[in-house]
Amino acid sequence: MVSRSENRTRDLWRSAYRMLASTRLALWLLAALGMMMLVGTLLPQLPVQMEESAQTVWLARAEQKYGSLFVPLRSLGLFQMFHSPAFLALVAALLINTALCTTNRLRSLGRMIGQRRIGALGTLITHLAVITLLLSLVISSGYSFQEDGVALATGQTHPLGRNMELLVRSDDLHLRSDESGYPVEYSARVTVLEGEREVRSGLVKLNAPLRAFGFGIWLLSYHPGVRAQVLDQDGSPLILEYADGERSSGQATCNLSTGPGLLRLPEAGFALQISAADSLAGAAFHLQVQPSDAASPLVAETVQSGQEVRAGDLRITLYPAPYAVYRLKRDPGAVPALLSALALVIGTSLSLFSTRVRIP
């Protein structure tokens, strides 16, 4: 004999099941999910894979843009909408709801499909497409990777995603200018390395990425840059030190998009400050050579590209070295989502071929 408490428990489970599988709940979940996606589309989203320093810069720019609204917007998680617990919970609830609705209707749909009712087949395809679309969204939220603003000069490399064995190398940047010298088209040749082995190489243009290992390497823009060659009076290369302490022998490349390039010469006791004197073509640069034991610069003049400048025992030559700016992106849920959306369109279209029949 079944006890009264067992009946109550069973009734509660049935009520919960009916609520989770109800069409009304699906409509509310879709409405809430649509509102969150709209907000996430209108507001810029903070890339979750950015380094901490890059995130600090991104947030500072967002605070400057939104002013007093920045704090409440960030507190609500609106700058990371698609990775917020609320968004993922809505997706999970809608996934469960759709799966239960489909399960409840499988027998009726199967019987109607056996009777060659195209509309029933369309309904089944639509339900399954919604499930796979939501799963694709979950995969994208958990495993996607995107890094913007990766600026590389010719020959420089950068890790491709979290796998430190994979590197992307910028081999060359091609600029095409009009008659007035204004750049009108640009492309870059990149190579993907696995360790020291080259596995993929190709030309990257705007909206035409190179794809390798599930990653897309997109060309976003380019920045002005300079390559400084410094020799002593005998023609031997000197050590050049960047602001972060990294050193290079004889030559060093600086990105000039955010300000002058700064290089130290620890062996000679000098510092170089270089800035662009014209457009991104880099035909001329402002060069300042500052001795460490003097208040005034030894050299402060405009230097043409390829022109050798003497500063004491130093022989300095500057060359244009523009930086290509890339976006590195990987989204394992993108292709399944595209196929699911296509199946959703097909299923909906098939449903329109038959009269509306209520499926129990």
C-alpha cells in the first residue's frame, strides 16, 4: 500500500515535471534570454581571455565612455553578459525545457511521421535544432577564445590561445597607397608554428582570416612602427634594451601607435626616443639621443628612413616597420550553431506545409 507521503512526493514530482516541460515556461525563458542577448549585443563585452593588464585598459576605456553608469553596469555583470551565471542558467533551463517537451511528444510525432505528415517531421527537426543550438551556445560560452589587438612587427610571434606550443608569426605587411600616399589597402602574411615547425602559412586580409587548429587569425588594422639599428664606430652591433627590460642585439622594433618608442643602450650610456614624423608610411622620424650623464640631448632632429645618424660613437639608422594588428579567435560552437540554425529554418519551413495539428 502506498503511503500518503509517497503520493504527495509523486504529485510534487509530476507537478515539477509538467512545469519544466510546459510551453508557457519556454516562452518566458525565451523572452528573458532574448532580453539578455539584446543587452549583451548593445553593450561591449569584456573578452574573458585577455591578460590582466589588457583588461585594466579595457575597463578604463569603458569607464571613460559610460561615466557614472560604469559602476552599476559592471556590478550587474553587463560587460560579461554571455559568461554570467544568470545567462548560463537561463540557457540550461531552456535546454531542459526543450528536451522534456521533445520527449513528451516523441511518440505522437513518430506516429504522425509514420503517416507521412511533413509538418510533424518539421516539428521534430525544429525541437532537435533548438536543443543543439543551445548546446552550441553553452560550448561557445565555456570554450571560446578571443584576443584582440595583437600587434606584431615582421618576424615577431605570439601564443595562439592557451596552448603555448602554438605560435602565430607575422611574416610581412603589405600596404598599397593611392597617389597622395594615403594607404588604401593592406594585407599580411602569417605563419602558424607548432614548436619550431611551420604548419600553416597564408595571406590574411580584412574579413579573410587564416584558419588553423580551429583558430581564426583576423587582420584588424596596422600601427606605425620603427626598426632602429645601432652600431658602434667599428660597425659592431650594440645591445638595445626595451622599457620592460627585454634586450636585443643591434636592432630593435618599437610600436609608435601610443607614443614615442624608448630604447636604452646600457653599454654606451645612451637612451633613444623615436616618434613618427609623418603618416604610417614611415618616411621620416623624430630622433632624440639622450646621454645618461647630460641634461640636454646629444641629437634631436628629424631623420629620413635609411639615413645614418652619428651621435658620438654611435651609428644610428631608422627604418619603417609597421605593426600588423590581429584578432585571434576560436569558437568551437560556431559551426554547430550555424548548422543548428539552418536545421531550425528547414524544420520551421516543413511545419508550414501541413495544417496545424495539435500534438498531445
